[in-house]
Amino acid sequence: MLKPDQLLRQLLPRRFSLIQKLTILTGTVVVLFMTLFAWVNINNLQKLLVNNTIRDLDNLASTIIRMTHHQMLVDNRVVVYQMINEVANRPGIERIRMINRSGVIVHSTATDEIGQLLDQKAAQCNLCHKPGQTLIRPPLLERSRFFTLPNGKQVMGLAKAVQNEQSCSTAACHAHVASTKVLGVVDIIVSLDVLKADLASYRNRIILLTVLLIILLGASLTFFTLHLVNRPVNELLRHTARLAQGQLDCEMTPTSNDELGELMRAFQLMTNNLRQARNDLEEWGRTLEEKVRDRSEQLQRMQMQLVHTEKLASLGELVAGIAHEINNPLSGILIFSSLAAKDKRLDPALKGDLETISSEAQRCAGIVKGLLEFARDYQPKMTVCDINQVVVDSLRLVECQSVFQNVAILRQLANDLPLIMADQNQLKQVFINIFINAGQAMQDLKRGELKIITARAGDPAGGVILRISDSGYGVPEEQLGKLFDPFFTTKGTGGTGLGLSVSYGIIQAHGGTITAESSIGVGTTFSISLPPCTDSNQTDPGV
Ligand SMILES: Nc1ncnc2c1ncn2[C@@H]1O[C@H](COP(=O)(O)OP(=O)(O)OP(=O)(O)O)[C@@H](O)[C@H]1O
Ligand SMILES: [Mg+2]
């Protein structure tokens, strides 16, 4: 059982589309106007046919009067009636009769009515004999009448007055008085069958033509509306639906150059702009994400550097105290062990032990020296210098060492670098330490490669960048964060683990940064950036 609202929805027509509305409206208008046009046409045609028939009958009546005029003058009624009878034989003529001015039918092709006296109120008489007046020459159309014969046939009658002429009033036989205007009436009655058949035939043709025109008009209107309106509107609708679903990459080709074509072009332009805006927005979002990521990493690096710097500072203080305390007893050990070694009383068997004590004490002194260097509050002696020159000088000091025997040294030193403010000796200390570390990392290789690149920094300050890469064994990822920690070494007794931490301090004291990247089996790269020489840092020796 359907609910009332469901029933209503089923009964009510569904939503009409634009093309359906247009078709229904234009169809209704076309049908209405064409029907009106056909109806007016049929009516006009009917009037025209009736008027033509009336005129034909009037002409026939005139012909009969003209034809019989002479015989009437000689009062030869037999010939007159014969002539009338012959004319009445024409198809469609029902009867012809002559009525004299007294209203008596003097002759009729329907012989039974001859001699009858007609009343002036009779249909055939009251056309001229109107109440209160008699029309001598009534208008043609007013002299016709339509009626039905007793046998049911529909007919039309036309009465034409026989006017009194001069020849009539002077004729020898039966002269009429000259003042008499009308001598009698010729009344012709014709069948309406032919007229009705013609009319029906015309009407059918007009109806057929109208129906054909309606169909043709409807079909052409529908075709053109479909082609010119429906197609572009549907295309626009599809396009808008796709846009609503967020498919901004959809394309639409205008189907015409008219307003709808313009609309389609405008829509496509709008889609392209929307797509561009969305792409820009997405790109912007991506860039923003990248920027946020970069900044976060930068922040993290800075934080790590800060922690590292603080760690180094507190460690420095500690180390400085310990190194100072150790230095004095160590000097004693060194002096007394060398004195003991020279003493003649010494058992030669103990000489070797004393030499070991002396060399180990010297190693300790080296460590203590390194510690003091690490802990020392750097006061660099700043001068304007060319970093390329410092690199070349540092290389010259180490390249002959055995660790570089199988190493190819490549230099890519930019020649447009700004000058820097630096303590050249300290910088050399940093570079030499990195070169020796690199050489040691490659000494087991048959052929190593040390690459030194200097370049102008891309940052707005416009400093210099130095990259030192080797093709050595690399640093495992878990050790990379400890490289700049004091005492971190993988070289056992062969290293103090202070080289990089001292380098870190020096570079920092120069206002620069030092970082390391490494891949196991590929190599390690140290990147050092230093600020350029400016008016402010040139005059500030404390930098
Ligand atoms: N180019 C490199 N390739 C591989 N590992 C390296 C490289 N440079 C440094 N390292 C690692 O970092 C550690 C610390 O280096 P650092 O220069 O501070 O101390 P060291 O070289 O061990 O000792 P020192 O410099 O006092 O002789 C090294 O022991 C080594 O393990
Ligand atoms: Mg080292």
C-alpha cells in the first residue's frame, strides 16, 4: 500500500529538463497558432467560395434576363420558358423561376408551384421587401439565402430583379408603365452539394497541410534545440558536475561560437584558473612543508651544537684542572727517569724498563699537551687571509707522509672567493688533522682519493665553504654523532681523540661551522663554512 506522499510523487510529473520544457512550450505555441491559422483559412475560404457562388448565380440570373429580354419584348413566353428550362438543366441547378411584381410565380422549372402567390414575408421576397421599405437594387450578398428543401437537401437561392427598361415601357405588346421600377424577379435555387464538397476537400487539404507543417516545424525546432541548446547545456552540466566532484583536470570543447560557446569557453577558463590555483596551493603547501622540515632540522642541529658546545666548555674546565695537576708529577717522572737511566749505578737489566717509563711518560705528556690545547681559551690571532692559500700550505706539510702514498689528491679551489679573517696557524691545525684522519682512513686502500673543494657559500652572508672528502672506510652511523666528542677515537693508543674536538672549537671561535657526513665503504666528507672578511670582523680581533 503506497503512502499518500509516495502516490503523489508517482502521479506528479518528474522534473522536466530544459529541452523538454522548451519542446512542450514551443510545441504548444506552434500547435495553437497553426490551428488558429488553419481555422481562419478555412473560414475565409468558405466565405470566398460562397461569395463566388453568389456571384456566379448573379451572373447566371443576368444572363437569363439578357437572353430572354428580346422574347419578352415580343411577349413570346413559350420561348422564354423554354430557354429558362434549358439553363436549369445545368448540373447543380435545382430550379429557376420567374415571379411577377404581384408575387405570382409565372414560371418555374418545378411546374407544381407555377401560379402560386408568394407572400412578401416569404424568404425569397423579404430580402428586398423589408418592413417599411422596398430595396430596388439591394447589395448582391443580401439577395442570397440558404435553406433546406423538404427532401432534406441544403440549397442556396438568389433573387435578381428584372428592371423596367425604356424598351419595356414602349413595347407594343404589353407595355409596362414607365414609373414602374421592377417588373419581376428571377429566382435561381442551386444545390450546395458541390460547394460543400469543394469546401470539404479544401478543408481536408488545409488540415493535412497544417498537421504536416506542425510535424515539420516541431521536428526542426526539436532538432535545432537539441543541436544548439541541449548539447552544449548537457556538456556544461557534465562539466559542472565533474568540477563539483573536484575533477579540475576535465576539459570541455566549445561546440559553437554563440553565447553558449562563449559560456563554455568562460567555464573552461575558470576551470583552468581553478586548477592552476589548486596546483599553486599544493605546491605552496609542499614548499611550506619542506621549509618547516628544513627549519626543524636546522633547529635540531643548532640545539645539538649548543649541547655539544656546553659539554665541551664544562669538560674543558675539568680537563684543564686535571692536566695542570698531572703536568708537574709527569715532569718529575720524566726528569727522574732520564736521570736514573744515565746513572752508572743502574743495573743494565733495568735500563730497558726505565726507557719504557720515559717513553710512556712522554706519551702522557703529549696527551696532557693535547688536553691543555683543547681546554685552552682560544685567542686566535686574526689576519685577513685567503683560505685557498691556507689549504695549499697545510697540504704541503702532510702530502709527503706515508699515509698519502697511494692517495690521489684532487684540488678544486674556486678563484673568486672572498677573503676571510682567521688565525692561519689554527686553521692549518684543523685542516692538517682532517687530512691526516682521511689519509689514515685510506691507508689500506690500493688507491684512495682525497678531494678538496672550496666554493663561495650560497647564503646571503656570502662566506666560504671548504669540503674535504676521502674514499676511506667511512664512519658507522652510530659513531657519526660522537666524532667531535673529546677522547673519541677508534685508533686505540695511536690517537688521542682530541683532533676533531679541538678543530670544532677552533672553527667555532672563527664564527664558522663544521659538520661531517659519511657512508661505510664510500668515504667521509667534512664541510667547513667560514664567514667572509667584513669591515666589522676586520676591526674586531676577538672574533
Ligand atoms: N676521515 C675519517 N674517516 C674515518 N674515520 C674518521 C675520519 N676522521 C675521523 N675519524 C674517526 O674519528 C675519530 C676521532 O678523530 P680525531 O681526529 O678526533 O681523533 P684521532 O684521529 O683518533 O686522534 P688524534 O687526532 O688525536 O690523533 C677517529 O679515531 C676516527 O675513528
Ligand atoms: Mg685525528
